[in-house]
Amino acid sequence: MATQAEVQHPRNRKAFGWAARDSSGILSPFNFSTRETGEKDVRFKVLYCGICHSDLHMVKNEWGVSTYPLVPGHEIVGVVTEVGNKVEKFKVGDKVGVGCLVWSCGSCQSCSDNLENYCPKLILTYGFKYVDGTITYGGYSDSMVADEHFVVRIPQALPLDAAAPLLCAGITVYSPLRYFGLDKPGLHVGVVGLGGLGHLAVKFAKAFGAKVTVISTSPNKKKEAIQHLGADSFVVSREPDQMQAAMGSLDGIIDTVSAVHPLLPLIGLLKSHGKLVLVGVPEKPLELPVFPLISGRKIVAGSNIGGLKETQEMIDFAAQHNVKPDIEVIPMDYVNTAMERLHKADVKYRFVIDIGNTLNPTS
């Protein structure tokens, strides 16, 4: 992994992408520079980049941490064009990806445990200050450079456009399924919310051999969940009779919902020793009832993406088991419309920008 001394390279490589200039969130063409390729760096031509819901939050500064101009994108895939002289894992022509992280300290307990995602000094792929003092730029752009430790290999069996959302949405649901032991055949797993994260949680859980119940406020998603995504059952959370019938039936739940919602009904769906894992990020604190936890030794937990070792494991598993997100591939100049549609949840289930064919420096 790069140390601070190894990344002090001048920023004089021209790059082009689309950036938000202010909290309106409107993206437009933007010329910028990346650093030179360091000895442990991998540089690649970006071919596809997924649109994550956090991109929408960031371009509008809804979390209050955005720095403009901001080039979003942390579901980035492409082909290697250059490697540093000490790079060991990659060569020119390799298909690779970068997810949410581009640096961590390498020495804390989390980093030692291959959990760079929990490093207190981690640096995110865009909108964060890098160790050389510059601001990181994301994948809505023509090129990317990152330390090889933070680059994953994309297997041949996985189409590049479908691989992109796995680098955030995929690992976000894969990691808790694995860590909390919900990856065993025969377990009964619930998935709350059927969006970009939820539909991948269903696919991964099914690939692990679990029985899957989708829990949603939208009855009209039942056919999609069962016939297309392979869920075994569907519960409308606003229907007390359906919720009552499913009480105490689930070994674990992956909750992908980012809106404020009650936890009590979900805790009731768990068996004793069941685990409710939150991966969505509601804007306001949720109310946590304690009695149903202690009366069944149940757990409410959280999980955030995954480390690099696990991310590579997830990508390889997805290729082996044909786990692919449902995507809508769009041209770069459609991105602002896509953001509006994402805000309205009008996408099944993930937008992916065709950077390689549609990012035009004259646009």
C-alpha cells in the first residue's frame, strides 16, 4: 500500500469528466488533472461507471461534506493503460475496477484485518482530500489512477457494465451476508427494500442457497421479486396480516432502506438470535425498541461496504455464480436526467454510464 511519501507526484496528466459546481447538483463538462502514475499506481481508461445514490447526495451536498467542483463516481471499471514500476498485480490491458476507497493508513487494526473500509483515516474515491493535499475525483471521467492495493481485477466472465455496480452496491450487501453468517444454504433471509442494493441482496442470498423473503411497502413489486429476481416469498410491510404470518420466521434481515422507517415490525420477523443488519442511511435517527431484542437475544447491526480482499472475493463469486445487477446503461449527457429519475426511484435497478463510448470532450 502507498505511503504518504510515495504519492507526492505532480498533477499534470490531463483528464476530462463531468462535475457539479455547486449544491444545485447539476453536472457539466469539466477539465482537470490527475497525478502522474506513481511506482505502485495503476492507471486505467474508464469504460463504465455506476451511479450510486450517494452520488446524488454528494452532488447536492445533502450530507454537508461536499467540496466543489465535484466529480462523482465510485463504481468504476475499465482497462489498464499504465502501471508503475513496482506494481505486481496488474499489467496493461487488464480489466479492473475501483470502488469507494483509494487509500487507507495500512497500519491500524482495521487495515491489518483487511477491513480498510473501517480505517479511521480512509480516503474515499471522490470528494476527499488525498494524502498529497489534492481533492480526489471519481469515475464520471475518462481516466483513473489509484494505488494497486485499491484496484480489483474484473473476471472475464463478468461484463464490464454489469461489474460496475458490484463495486459499491454489491459489496455493501455481500459483506454483511458473509460476516453475519447469513451465507449458509437453508437459512431464511429477509431483504427490506427492492432497489439498487435490495435486488442484489436477493441475488447474492439466493446464490448462497438461502430462502429469501422480500419485505416492501410496494405490493406492485411482488411479481418482479419472485418471478424475475428469484425471491421465495414477498411480504407487504404495510399489511398487518402478512407481517403477522411471517413473525419469527427469519434468521436474518438485510435492511437497505434509507428512508425513516420503524424497526419494531422487522425485529418481530426475526427468529430468536436473529440479526437485523442496516445498510441504508436514513437522514434521521431510528427508534430502537429494546424489549424485543432482549426477549429473543436479537441483534441490530450495521455494515458499510467491505475491505479490498472481500471486494475481490465478491467480484469473483459474482462471476462464478452469474450474479449481475439489473442495469440501465446511459450516455454521459443523460446523467442529469438520470439523477432526477434516481431521486424518484425511477430505475430498475442501477444506472451505469457508458463512459468509454459517450464521454466526449467537446460535449
